[in-house]
Amino acid sequence: MKQRRSMGMFYAALVLIAVGGITAIWIARQSNASRTAAREAGPVPVSTSGFDGWVMGSDSALVEIVEYADFECGACAHFSILTGPDIRDRLVASGRVRWRFRDFPLQGHPNSPLAHHAAACAGEQGRFWEMQEQIFYNQGRWARDRRPDRRIRDYARAVGLDLDQYDDCMDEQRYVGQIQASYQEGVAVGVNSTPSFVIGDLLVVGSLPYDSVVALVERAERRLQQ
């Protein structure tokens, strides 16, 4: 097994993701995590990274939901663990909704950039969603760890990744620019906290129960069918 390099340079590169004064955003999110709000979404920007997020569902689905999430965000984990399975089984699998995940790591969460990069490296091997599930489910274990890379590498093993390929991906920091671009595109839409969702023409902020997601999908369907 390879000797792991020092993570110092890795963190230094990933800190670029969180520039732009997002500390205030994080503070606001902390005080409003349990509430939801909706407003008109800004225009969806043309991708600056050439990468459109991690997509689940049919290209023919009438409604697309774009989620902006931070892997160290407690409300994001709550949504993924409690609401995510119903969405996958009842909306995505039926072909009604296409789900798009976009990275939005916040500065107040120092271990989050590493987790986002690990998920991208898993995506390189076709295991993004499995890695996302492991990261959110085990959030309480790695989020405050001084060496989260070791724990997260265990999740890479658990989802069946080729660890040599995973290690190379992490060491080379292949997806730092992609993650940074995803964050910037979220800001362009109007995202300033996590989780946030673009559903039709609405930007919805906060962890949503399944029934609220369905109501917003039905609203988007009606508007598209007018």
C-alpha cells in the first residue's frame, strides 16, 4: 500500500474553494438551518468548469432538481439520510425527477473540501453516490477528525474503489478546480447557505421533508405544462 503524502499542500489548494467571504454565510446558515425559504432563482449560469454536477435519473424527466450541499453540513446530512431514499425510490426511479448534486463546501467546515474531493475521486470510478452516502452517514466521525483523510479512505475501501487509483486522484488534486467552479456557479444562482435547491424557477433554502419536495415538483410540473 502506498505511503500517504502530507496533506498540508492538499488543504492549501482546497482552501481556494472557500474564498470570497463565506464565513458570514456559514454563520447565517447556522442560525437558520432548521428553517426553509423560497425565492426566485437567478439565471442558471453556463458551466465554467465544463462539469454539470453529479446526475441521477432520466434525461427525459420533466423536472430537474439541483441540490447545492456541503458534506460537513448537518442539515445536508439530515436531508440525505432521511429524505434522500424516498426521493430516489419514488421520484427519480419513476422517471419523474432528475437529480443533480453540486458541490458547495463552506469555509466554516475545514474538513468539507477533502470530503468533496474524495467523493469526486469516487465518481471517477462510478461510485459517487455510494461515497456520498458513506460520507453523510458517517459525518459525525470524520467531520471533527484531525486526520479525516484516513477515515474517508476507509469509506473509499467500503464502496469498493480501487485504492491505488483513489490515492492517485487525491494526491494529484484532480478535482479542486471543478469543486471551486461548482461553488462559484451556486453563488451565481443565488445560493448562500446549504442545503439549497433549485426546483423550476425557485431557489429553496433548507432541509426539506419529502412532502414539501413533492409539492414543489408538482408546482414546477404545472408551470412547465402551461
